Amino acid sequence: MLRAFIDHPEESSVPLTALTKAGLTAWQYGEPATVDRWLKSLNFKAESGAVALLPGSEGNLTRVVLGLGDTPEPTSFSGLPYSLPPGSYVLDEDGGSELPNMAALGWALGAYRFTRYKQPERAPAMLVWPGGCNRSRITLMAEGTTLVRDLVNVPANEMGPAELAMAAEQLAGNYDAEIRTFVGDDLLLHHFPTVHMVGRGSSRAPRLIEMHWGDPAAPKVTLVGKGVCFDSGGLDLKNAGGMLRMKKDMGGAAHALGLAGMIMKAGMPVRLRVLIPAVENMPSGDAFRPLDVVRTRQGLTVEIGNTDAEGRLILCDALSAAQQDEPDLVIDFATLTGAARSALGADLPALFCNDDGVAMALAAAAERENDPLWRLPLYQPYAKQLKSSVADLSNTGDNGMAGAIIAALFLQNFVGKSTPWIHLDLYAWNNSDRPGRPKGGEAMGLRAVYAFLEERYGAA
């Protein structure tokens, strides 16, 4: 993504002018009549992402005019790296104080390609780093997004629990973080019974990955990420269509690692802890069964209503472990429910939070960062749907309704009542190609959560 930037303009660099609909008319007044006629011939109205290439008298490209619509946002720039002719481009300096950051971020998001198995047909067009942009922060956002996208895009045959642990180890090594991993039956010795139960049906052993970084005296921030590297549904087997994208079911773990990298790279003054339960949910003679009962790390017993509701099971042990050092904040990321997608669609993660002040601050950060989230309620009357006649809880509701809320209420049983807790139920995937949002793995809410943490705890 960052290979699409250069430090200084070249002699051949083409000017790039970005205009809102309201700004287009004023800009045209200062341009030659030929420019006005050319834009009208193209029916250019400065719609978001619309592009007009202005030719010179010798057939050369003299300027690019980009539409920003009514309200500028980063994705207006995201189509440019691969739609503009190869070469370098320099943003006009009079576009407004926020435009440099917006342009750089949008360009970075649009320049991404997943290249592990197939090289792109061409290199992206280059943008000269805009003057006045916060280059280090844009780099941070871009690298975090790249890590999330890359991890999710790797197919499950090359991204199992062991490989996910290796990715975490590599990240930890980059920042001198402490890391340890409990594997297979060691999960039982270290009291992660539900992680073991969900993962034991696979030939690839389950794991609990734990990372620590930062000053132990600093505020404690714990990230938890659902790491189901492939979800077949277990004995409650999904159909073929339901399994098609299940390599992305470790998207929560990818988000936790992406955010951890951003926090560590920024040197944020926190004591960071990351907990990732990494499993495959597979059918076999050793797989867990419907109506099995497991005693969780916290001591609550859970009856299995459906083996395809496995994400909340592995998260409950990790969330219980997160409470042991009394953190200032716990954030979990999970590709948890289809119900959240039915309610909010693919692009809008569901936000649950047990602290109104924290939720409001995060929502404000999401709006500032153009990285949307939508809060759903932890509606306590629905908690009775999680009752079981033989155990403390069932892992599923009793009527199939309000599935995202039911899942969040299940997880809330494993979070300390005095601990601020954010739960993000996200899709981690783009179903189709759009500017800045290529088909495949996607970071959702990542920039918003980072900006919230930055505001809450400060920069290095």
C-alpha cells in the first residue's frame, strides 16, 4: 500500500485537483474557457470518485480533476491508484486542512492488492505525499489495514491455528512483545476448556495465543480476537454456500493483531494484552456434539445448543482470562453472527458496549474516521433465552430471533461487571470490488477503535 507514495514531486508529476460539488463552480471561474467546455463535454459534476483527465495541446495529461461529492471522504480517492495512467501525481495544496490526510488514506486503501498467489497486472499510480498530512499516522492506519486484509485473505490450508500463532509471533518479535501459546491438551492444563473442546475435532491442534507489551504500570488494555481459522459448523454442518467464505472466520483475530500492531508501532502508553483462541471447527469422531455440556474457565456450565455457535464458546474462555489482571478496558473482535449482517448489512459492524460513555466516545471516533459502527443494545430481558434446563447457560437462544444480541448477552456473562467492554460483531469481508474496498478480507472499525484509544490514552 505504501509503495504507492513518493516523497517529492517529479518533473513529470501531474497536478491533482479535488473538488466538492460546491467547489467546482468557483474553481472553474479561474480556469480557461476550454477547461469549462471540456468538463461539460464529460458531464463532470464532481460526484464522489468521478475523474476528469485534462489534456494538453500536445496530447499530454496536464491535470486530473477528482470529484468529492457533497462531503469529502477517503474513498473518493481510492479508485485513483489503478484507474489513473501510471506515473506520479501531486495534490493541489489549496484543498483544505483535512484533505491531505483524506487523500493519503484513500490512496493507501485503494492501492492494496493481495499478492501472495497472484501478481497485479500493473503497478499503482504514485501519489506524492501531500504536504500537511500526518504521514506517520496514515502509515500506521495503512499497515494495520494491510495486516488484517492479508491474514483474512490467506486460505485456510495455509492459515490454520499454527500459522495464525506464527503471525502473532512475528508481530510480537517486531516490537519486543512477550508471547506464549498453549497448544492442544495444554489448554486443559491452563484452564481453557471450551477452546480445547471446539478445536479438538480438527487434526490441527487448537491454541490460545497470549501477547503482552508495554509498561506494566500503564493502563491495561486487553484485545480479544475470535480465531476460528475455518468453520465447517462442526457436527451441525454448514451447507456448501455457508462454508464458502469461512476462511474469514478468524477475522476477529486478524483485527486484534492489526490493532495491536498499530498500538505498538505508535508507542501508545498502555499495557497491552492480546488473547486469541485459535481453532478449526471440524466434524470428526472427536468433535463436540449438540447437547454436550462444558464447564468453562469461569466455572459456568454451558449446554451446546448448536455446534455452529462455536465462536462465542472460544471467546468466553478468553474473556474470562482477560479479567484476571483487572484491565481498564476489554475489546473483542469477532465474525460472530449472521444476525448482525441481516440487521446491518456487510459494511456496518455491530457495536455492543456495557459503558455508555465509552460507546459514545467510540461512535464519535468512528464518525471522525469515516469508519462506521452502529450500536445495538445489550437488552437484558432477552438474556432469559440463554437458559438451559441442565446447565447454567445454553450457547444459543431459544427462538432464533435477535441473534446478535443473544450472542453478545452470552459473552457478557464472562466479562467483569465493572470492566468497560466493547464487543464488535463484524463481517471482515467485502463481497465485491469497490474503490478502497477490494473484494476479500477487510478491516472494519479498526481505524475507529484506534482513534478512540488514541484519544483515551494519548500518543507516545
